[in-house]
Amino acid sequence: MKSFRSVMRLSPATADTTGNHTPTLSEYFDYSGKEVELSGGARMIDIATPSGDFKVWTKRVGNNPSIKLLLLHGGPGGTHEAFECFDSYLPKEGIEYYYYDQLGSHRSDQPEDTSLWEIPRFVEEVEQVRQALGLDKSNFYLLGHSWGGILAMEYALKYQQNLKGLIISNMMASVPEYNKYADEVLGPKMDPEVLAELKQLEEANDFTNPRYMELLLPNFYTKHALRMPVAQWPDPVNRMFNHMNQTVYMQMQGPSEFGIRGNASLKNWDRSKDLPSIKVPTLTIGGQHDTMDPAHMKWMASQFPDGRYLHCPDGSHMAMYDDNKTYFEGLIRFMKEVAG
């Protein structure tokens, strides 16, 4: 794998053996002559919805005509901030990538119309963002993490003609199967007394009770969401949680941490039988300690005509942080192999 460190010494720009352009250091960080020159790559994009026009925030990092990666964050209602660790890995490989806060999220417009928080509407938003950024079949890679993985699958099922490659990070293809895994596998691993108290709080809808998070953080989050002591969680992760749009999250995800119990479009979502129709090269990523079933995510890769699986043995739901070496080596290898 050619690292960006070797590219930095090249001038003028070179092409690899396949003819793909490899950006020099100056080209990679060049924002001159573009509308984002004064904003360091950030721009607001206009999107049309059934409830009117809004703006969503994006930020480009780097320039590479062959590999352009759009990142779909989790939640729903999360933010791009959880992806900021990508800054430590992708620039040195010459990969261009885009941060993006979906409508309702931190740096984008946050309308109060709850009819907007449905999967098909989000898919059309992603397509409008793609068009505005000028991404196409020759260079467009889409990575969705968690809820973003659902959105990425739905986008591919409707618009795969625009894609070069697809990455589904830490998300199963069936919410009912995810809920079953949470109930039958993850729940029983907990201390029975802790699980009973959590269930009691959930049944009482007492989610604002401080005791709920007191139980969840050490008994669930640090075991299956991010396997680090909470005091050591990286700053981008903490900011993402602090900026979560709870209205969007509660409507779609639901209040329970044991599976998705929100609106019907998400609670009953299941695309496991439709995966073979996604023809573009597809990578699924799962963590051994994930909130999602790693066996299911490995199975998903077998259903795509051109699928492959990346297993993070030390990873949880946020494997890009707790098994970062495995995660990024596999992600970069996949994109470069597909680029040719």
C-alpha cells in the first residue's frame, strides 16, 4: 500500500500504474480557486424537502479525483464529530473525505417538523448532497456508521449507479435481528440485578433518571459502545454525544438502549433479503464486542455480489476508536483496491 508520506516527496504530481492521479502534498491541501477557499473546505448545501428548503453543513478534507469518501454519521441525530479520528489516518493516504451533519444535526438546520425524520427523506437528502459536492461513479465512496449504515444501504438500493464503493460500518441489515441480539445475547451478559433495574426504569419511561445512565455507562457503553473508561473517551466522541439531537434520536431510535424501538420505519426496517441487489464493491465492518452481531455483519458481506468483511477483534460499536489500527488499515485497503 502506497502511503501519503512517499507522495509528499513527489513533484510534479504522479500517476500510479493504473493511471490514477496521486495528489502531491500541495495539491492535497489546495483549496484555492474554490468557493470553500475562505472556509477551509466547509460549506452549507441547500436541500429541498416536502416541508421546504433547508441547509446542511459539509466540510471537505483534501483533494483526490480518484477517491472521495462521504461520511454518514450515526444517531439518528448524531454528528460528524465522531468521525474526527479519520484526520489521523486518511490525509497521509491521500484520500479525500467529507464530513457532513445530516438535517437536524449540530451544524445543519434543525427544523421542528417531525415528519422529516423518515428514512426515504434522508435518502433524498444524501442524493442532493452528492450532487452538490460533484461526486460520481468514478470516485464516490459512501461510508455509513450505525444509523448511517442503514442510510447508506438505503441509498445504495436506490442510487447505486452513482457509487464507486460502499462501506457499512457497525450496522446490521435487519433491525428486528438487532433487537433480538440485544435481548437474547447482550442483555443476559449483564449482571442480572443491573439488567432488572434497567428494564424497570425503561418500563417506567424514567429515562431522565440519573440512575439510568449510571447503570448504562459502566455496564453497557464501556463494554459494547466504546471500550474505554468514560474518563478516557476522546474529545470528538464526547462532543458528539453532547450535540446529539435528542428529538430526532428519540423519535427514530426510541428511548431504549437495548435495540431500536422508535418509529415504525426504523423499528421494522429489514433489508437482509435485498442485499444481493447491491452490485457495487461493498465492505462491512464489525467489532467482536459490538452492540451489533458480528456474525450477522460477516454474513452480510457474503450476500453482496462483490462483498468483503472486516472484523475488528478488539473493537466495539465505535471500532474506529478502540480497534483503530485494524479499522483504518482495512478501510484504506478496501478503497485503494476498488480504485484500482
